[in-house]
Amino acid sequence: MGKVLVTGANGHVGYNLAAELVRRGADLRVSVRDAADPDKTAPLRALGLEDIVSLDVRDPAAFRAAAEGIDLLYHVAATYRYVTSGPEADEEMVRDAVEGATAAIRAAADAGVRKVVLTSSTVTLPLGTSPQDKKTEADWTGDLSVPYIRAKTLAEQSAWQLAEELGVTMVAVLPAGVFGGTFHKPTQSTDYIEAIAKGALRMGSFKGVMPFVDVRDVADGHIRAGEQEVTGRFILCNDRFPTFDEIIAILRDQGLRVGRPLMTVPEFLYPIAPALNRMTSRLIGAPPLITPEFVAMNKGRFFASSNARARECLGWQPTVSTEDSVRGTVSELRRLGRL
């Protein structure tokens, strides 16, 4: 392996991927939005990294410069929010995703990068009719009403189209909700654990499941996808997704005083769930989690995906249990003063 670039290396997946690559002895360059910001770079420098560059992923010239001399590019950088400050922020998230993905492919073509590994998401897959109705890499969602889902889906589709046009070898990695490991700022996924731990579901839980995978397994899947002679899409997820009630039970087993839900919210009450979530979030000091679009998309549907292709083609498998991953998430949230 030659020199490797990881974009978004101060994020949850990016940092853990960079840390694992360092552990494996990779010659590594990493990017953050502003390399002059010590909050973004200090954890990376603590890994022994010095080749840290600033990168606005929507700047093609900057991306081309960052890709100079790179053999393998992991494009991880993205904005991950279901709840933003409003429509303008939603559209900025979509632009970051789509323009960043296409800039990565163009930079790879111009700089002669051997392969691009794009971090996509299982949100690009349609929801199932039950937890057993598992979707595969051949499936694409047709519901782009949720801005984050629109961002990830359009970004990956645009990247595939451009990679084919420019002759760039590409792999897309599709993690489920990412938990555990080390993170230096909360994500939408860790927000769920924080909110549930603070009592967001005390009045009522939901019958859905949480798409789940540990960040250490995600880092391993990225590296396998980069190093092996493969292309296409690879779903990285646990074999089974936990219910919200199971997450509550895990948190209680870890000593957190999380009250058991008073009921399972019936579907006819789903339309008022976002307003109740906003109110509850203010009361308990937790981040809001859902929007009307998100609730409408989930009604009668389930996050359900198969990791069979990653197992077969990459030799990958989930190794970190849901319990250990939740434990790691709680530990980090405590370290950050969130719990």
C-alpha cells in the first residue's frame, strides 16, 4: 500500500479509521476542515500524525492538492444530522455530501489515485416491512424526503456515475448507525444513546429497531475494502439490530437510572412524536432526534439490512457486541460531559 488519505479524520468514523491505519503502519495523510484548529487536530497529533491538511470538500482545487501523491483515498467527511437548524442547513448538508463525493472522484482521477473508498450509509437502502426483510447492496431507497438520506443517496449515486465516466476504481462502504469507540464530538447516532439515557423514551418507546454497528468494525471494513481487489457496495452492520427497549435494558444493566417506558407508542400517535420529542429534549437537556419527515418514513417500516456480501467478499464480520458498543458510547459521552 502506498500513501493513504483519510478525509474527515476528526469525525467518529474518520478518527477511528485513521487510528487503526496508524496502528497498522500506514503512511497516512489526513484532512480536517481547518488544520489550524487545535480542537480538530490535537487528537490526530496524539496519534503521531503530522501530515494534516485543511480541506473544504466542496473545493475541487483543494481536494486535488490533498490527493497529490495518494494511492488510496478514504472519503469519509460528511455532515450527519437528522435534525438541523432548518432548510438552509439541510441544503448545505446535501451540497457537502454531493459536491464532496464528486470532488473526491475528480481529484482521484486527476491525481492518479488507485482506489477511492467512499463512506456511504445504510440509509441509502429502502426500509423493510419487518426486521427480517433485509435489504442488500442491490437496493436503493426511493424516499428522499429526509435531508440526510437525500444527501447520502445522491452523493453515492453521483460518485458512482462520475467514477464510471472517469475510470476511477471505487468502493462504497455502507455502515449502519455507528456507535462505540472513541469520538471527540457527538454524532446523530451517539445522540440517540445520550437521549435515551437521559429519559427521552420514558413516556413511550417505539416498536422499531436501531440500525447498529460498532465503529471498530466499521474501520476494519473500510480497510478490507481498500486493500482487497474488490469494487461495488458493502453493507457493514450487525447481524441483528436492537430494539429501543433492548437499548434501555442495556443502559440499565450498566448502572444508568433509565426509567422503563410507560407504553409502546401506537402508530396513530406518530404524527405528534416530533413535537413531543422537541419538548422532552428541552426538559431533559438532550438533543432532538426526529422530524416529521423521519417519522412518516418510518411508519410501518423497519431498518433492516444484510451484511452477507461483506462477509463473503471481504471476510468481514461484526466482532463487537451491542452491549460492548453501547458501553463504549456511554463511556465517551461521560468523558465529554454529556452524561
